[in-house]
Amino acid sequence: MKKLATILAMVLGATNMFAMGAPATGTPQKGSSLMTMVPLILIMVIFYFLILFPQRQQQKKLMEMIKNVKNGDKIVTSGGIHGTVIKIDKTTITIQISSSPKAEMTIEKSVIGKVIQ
């Protein structure tokens, strides 16, 4: 977060530098509209690489982990429920949530938070 604040301060400082570039006259300068767009584009690129790109990588890793779940794996759901996988269907998983064989719960695959194995 500190890194993001530093980068944004640099970009905003550059914006002020571009804004103070040429004195106002009756005719607009040719490159002025492009120069005002550069900081905005720069902010979008920084936003992508600092926030969106790592989030997509994390999402891919989670989807791969969910795809590789097998019977006997111990999992934790996003709600904090611990259980052992006993049956896998196309979109759901049945888990045993205690040592009693009757304590079973069917959940969506998408609520798996992590696999403990």
C-alpha cells in the first residue's frame, strides 16, 4: 500500500508539472490534449499491474486448486467450515464435517477457500 501511495504521488506530481507547462494563450497548443491524457493512462497501467494482475493470478491458482480436489482431501470453506471430501459431483462437493458418518454437508465447489490435504 505504501508503494502504491508513492507511485500515485509521483504521477500526481507529474500531472502538476504538465499543467504548468505553457502559458495560456488564445490558441490551444497541439500536444496539450495528449499531455493531459498521459497521467490518466499511466494511472490505469499502474492500477492494472498493482491490483488487477495479481488478483487474476490468485484467482487462477484457486480455480486450479478446486479443480484438483479429490476424495479424502481436507478443505476449509470460505465460511470457515472444515471438512473432508467424500463425494465430488460436477458443481458440488459433499464433505464430512465431523467424525460421525451422518454429519455430511453438500456445498458448491466455488465456496472452497483452501485445501489442507
